[in-house]
Amino acid sequence: MAYSQKQKGKIDMTCGHIMRNIILFAIPIIIGNVLQQLYTTVDALVIGKYCGDTSLAAVGTSSQPVEVLLCVFLGIGTGVSILISQYTGARESGKVVSVCGTSITFIYIIGIPIGILGWFAAPYILEFMKVPQDVWDAALIYTRVVFLGTLGNLGYNMNAGILRGLGDSKASLWFLVVSCVSNIVFDLLFVAGFGMDVAGAALSTSIAMFISWIVSIVYIRKKFPEIQFTILPRRFSGTMMKDILAIGLPVGLNNSLYSLGHVALQTFNNSQGAIFMAGGAVAGRITGCANIAITGLSSAATTFSGQNYGAKKYSRIKEGHWRIPLCSGLITLSFGLFFIMIHKPIIRFFSSDEMVLMYASRHVVVMLLSQWFFAIFNCIISIVNGTGKVRYTTIVNILMLWAVRIPSAYIINRYFDGTWVMLCFPISFSFGMFAMIGYYLFSPVWKEVMRMAENKQNEVEQNLA
């Protein structure tokens, strides 16, 4: 059972011009990120216009606790994507089928219990975050309703990861188009039409994710019949689940600890009051738009690394392991400078409160001047993860957050002006970037990958001679 890269519209990262493949793979994901920012921006615009700054602050603070429980399982989805990219590169189609069948069972086993657990755990999570009383009720209902959409969220993200591992990044774009349009329509219906406030916004998001999940299932079944993709669980391999967890669990736990750290950071924001929280929520819409290239290029880097590692084309990994991160850094810096120049008139669409706008502007400038550090850092991590070497990247991610970002945020909040707490991000970004550059230069594990690349290159030269 062989896969045809051209017939299926997939990008084969094991041959052709490296940066051309990376860009072609990343473009649909980048466009998808724009659409994602569009519908989160519509959320903010609709809520800001029809509900007010308190509801806007509630939405901003409620997204973090949801990520804490979801990220560990989305990280396991990354493990699925990495394995599929490696098996695709190695042309082991039977293992691709096994990974997909196991992942379908997994999302049902996990998604339904998390939705139920999240509903009951929501008040305790918000209490831990020290959410202000004037925001509490709105934050609680938003968190609970979004948790109910966990199965759709996990299902969509797992399927998108499977397609990226296969080399198909275009499909996820169309899924996001469906999600974006659905979210906007339901936002206007529930919030503007029925006056459901943040409950309507949360319900819109959950319904949109379920619709995207269903569309992704239909697409995979039609375009990739050889994968034998099913709607309900039918196949499960304990051996394959162990392989998935070996890569995905460290990534997932790291993601979860990362999100938990963001919850801790949110407590510093919450301590500054609803106005500061609203400013941060507004700023997030701008910084998200400016960072649209990071996820796309990092996803492309993971697939590139995974496919070439599976195909034992180590020389291509060596050729791209510097070029891809530097490209991501330059693109992110360019976007950041552009949005800094135009951000002031944009943020006025979200709020008319001058203090909210001042805090939002400060946040935008600080973040966008430093996000290119994160772009380089994240691309290097993605390349290393694609080879299955996830231990060091997990350690660096944890240290960047818990040993650098949170302590620096505490120091700023405790001993200086807490409204400058966002400075903890550039401090931690620079730490992470230099730590991953150090991995490239000094890690024996990575030196071994580079040695294999040199050996392969020598073999090619000898054969040509």
C-alpha cells in the first residue's frame, strides 16, 4: 500500500528545494492562523460591543485554564503527527494505518471525561487564578461551556496533526474556513441576536470546533481511503499507543506545565484589576496576528524533520536545521515591526477606555519586539522533536517557564511596577533561544545526527565518483 505524494496533493519533504517545500507547507497553516485570529477577533469585537469590558476580561482570563487540561492531550497529538511523518518518510504505510486507528480510540477515551471533569473543576481553577468578583460569573460560564466542546477540539486537532504528518497542510486551512464562518455566524446569532453574553461566545466556539472535526473526518475518509479512517473507535494497538506516548507524553506534559504556568502568570495580570486584564485581552488580538508565521513554519519544520529522519536523509536535516529557524525569526520580526506601526488605531476598535488602550499598547510593543526570539527557539525545538528527541526540548521548555518567566514576573510584580509584568516574556524568550542554539552546538545526540548526515553525504559523493 503506497502513498502517491502528487496524487494526494501532499508535500514530500524528503526531496526538492527545502525552503520552497517549507514555505508551501507553511502557507496554508499561516492563512489558517489568520482565520483563527479573525474569529477570535470577532469574538472580542462582538463581546466588547454588546457586552462590555468586564465580559472581554472574562474571555481573556478563561482561555488559560482550558488549555491546561487540553494541552497534554494535544501534545500527544503532536506525537501522532511526528510518528506519521516518520512512517510516511520511511514508506511504512501499515504503521500509518495503526497510528490513525489508535488515535481515534484515544480521543474518545480522553475527550468525554475531560469535558465532564472541566465543568465541575472550573470554579476551583478560577479561584486558584484569583479571578476578580466582577469577572467571576462570566468567566465561570465561559470556561464551563468551552470545556463541553473538548471532544470536538481534540478531534479536530488530532486530525489536523495526522494530515500534517502525511504532508497535507492545505486541508487544515479549509477546516478552519468552516470553523471561522461557523463561529462568526453563531457569535452574531447567540451574542448579538439572543443576548447570551459570554455563554453565547463560548457556545459558538464549541459548536464551530465540532463542525470542523466532522468535516475533517469526511475529508480524510474521502481523500485517504488507504488509511482506513473510521468515525467511531474500531482499532487500537497497545504497542503503537506506547510509541505515541513515548514521544507525545513528554511534549504534552510540557505543554500542560506551560499552560499551567500561563495560568500562574494570569494571576499576576488579574491582581492588576479588570482594566489591565481587558488591555491584555485586546493586545492578544494584535500579537496573535503578528505571530501568524511561527506556528506554520514550526509545523513545517516538524514534518520536514520527521519525514527526512524516517527516510534516513540526515543530510537534508543538516541543510535545513539553521535555515528554517532563521527564516522564521526574520519573518516574525518583520510582522512585529509592521504591527507596532499600525496597532494604535486597531486597538480602538475593541475598547474606548483610555486606560485599557494604554495597557494594550504597552503590551503590544513589548511582545512584538521580542517574539522573533521565540520564533527561532520554537523552530529549533520543532526540528529536534521531529527526530523523536524530545527529552532536552521538554526540559528547556519547563526551565524557560518555571525557572525564568514566572520568577521574573514575580520579581517585576513584587518589587517594581506590576503593569510591566509582560517583560517576563522577552527575558524567557531569549533564554530559550540561546538554550536551543546551545543544543545544536554542544549536544552529543545532535552531533550524532550531524555525523550521520556527513556519512550519508560522503557515501553519495563516493557513489558519484
